[in-house]
Amino acid sequence: MYIDPRIAALRNDPVSQRQLQVAVDAAHSEWREHPPVAAILHDLEAYGEGKALGELERLSPLVSDHSIALTWVEGWTAHFTRCLAANPLALMPMRQNRSESFSSLQLATCAGAAISLAVYEPRESPLKPRSALFTDVEQHEIVLAGAAEGVVHRIHSEARQGAELNSEFHEWSSGSRILLSGANETRQVLEVEQTLLVLQLIRAPERPGLTREYALGTGKLLMQSSGDKRVSQQEMAMAVLSAMDRTDAAQAIADLGRSGPEHRRWEAVRHTLALDTLEGMRLLEKIAQDRDDPLLRQALELESQLKSAYPQLANDIRAEQQPCPM
């Protein structure tokens, strides 16, 4: 593998590495403190904390007025171009993402809101997605340059295992605006005619709802996961404890099944049953006895299946419920 001599030299020179980091950090701080940028960041914080975009007179035009958006991004580009010209091996102090024909760079983030640049490059053939992913975010976009064709999907109605989707096809070009108002809307770029440069403003709620993936055409639910990092951490912890056969964690996992998001509760039921079958059956029966519990149907079906396959479970539960002789 070829390694550029400049990179090899830098790898063995911690002092130069620190100097590069100091240079880009200083450039980043200088940019953020520039009055027009600082004003936007002030509004970005308010937006992330829940204020309506229409009430923020400096942030709102950034994703509604093409000339304002373009001028703001050009200012950012000019500032960091100077820094990178002087420090070509420096790493930008901003979150980056890169995949086939797509790149993004997060310019600023605050209190659950973020401003990013996204670039879509032409592909050899149009994208033909088989599914659409819906995430719980509010997203405002304005096309700075380029042209592309795309589609906006909206969930018309939703059931436990599927949804009815409405799709609208669009042609986007310089100045086009795209608004996704929440968890039931998403958009996909299908064919890029000229490299598409988009400025994005995204806000996630404090407690995001589920991320869901539906098959296009059938509306079948393919995948769902928690949009809440805390819930995702709990689900991962349950899976790890279950895989380690930590029976001592069964009670704590069962407690997670008594309240909270449905998907996390059901995962707690599954893992409790795996670690301590009797404790899992207690939890399952408690859910099955609550006619207002959204997991009622699933709980009744699973309880019936388990008691039918393992009659001793039903006997053990009945024995527990018998009053103690005096």
C-alpha cells in the first residue's frame, strides 16, 4: 500500500499533528464567532429547543431564500478553503459521511438541530429503491445548485405490519425547497442530472419515535428500530445480557417490559422469557390481563402458544396464584 511521504512524516511527528489540529480548531472558532454565523447559530439553538422556524428571522431565510443560503455557504467555503490551503493534511472538525454518489458534511449542530451540506452525484443508472425509510425528524432543504428527479413518500395510513403510502414525483433544481414535516414523510433522490448541492436544516424531537422501513408497492413493514438513543442502548444491553445467559438480570429486564415504548417492552418480554421462563410468563400474563395494553393481542397469542406447547408453565403459574394455606 502506497503512503504519501508527507502523511508518513506526519504520522511520526506528534507536534505537527497538534499544530494542524490547533489551526483547524482556530479556524472553526473564528468562523462560528463571525457575526452573521453567530446569529444563525443563536437561532439554531432556539430551533433545536423547540421554537418554530417561522419565528426565527435569521435562520428561516437560510432554507427559504436561495441567494441568502448560497451567500452563507460561499462564506463558509471561502473561510475553510484558506485554512485547508495552508494546512492541506488537516482534518475538518465536522462530522462527515461518504458513500457511493453521496457525501454530506455537518456544518453546525446545537440542541438536537443541525445544518448540513449534502451532495448527490450522477449515477450510471437511476436509483430504483424497493423500500423507503421513515425517521422522526423535521427537515427543511433548499437546492443550492444542480438538478435531479426524486420522490416524496408520505404514510397515508399505518397498521402494525404495514402502511399505505402516497408518493409524489418531483423535479428539483436550483432554488427548489423540500419540506419533510415529521415521521410520516421521507424523500429519495432517484436520478441526478447535474451534481445536486443541498443545504439541509434538520431537527429531531427530544424523544424521537420509531424509524420504520416499508416496502414500496406492498407497504409491508420490513424493519423498525428506536429513534431514541437511550431506548436503543437498553435494547442492546438486553440482547447482550440475554446472550451471556445472565439470569440475574431477568428481573431488571422484566421491569423494562412494564412500561415505555412498545417495541422495547416486547423485546423485554422475549429476553425475560429466555433468561427466566417463569418470570417471563408472569410479565406476559400481566400484559394479557390489561385490556387497554397495546401489546394485548401479541401477549395473548404468545401466552396461548407457550401454554399449549408447555402445559407445565400453566400449572406453575396457577400454583403461584393459589393462596398460601394458613
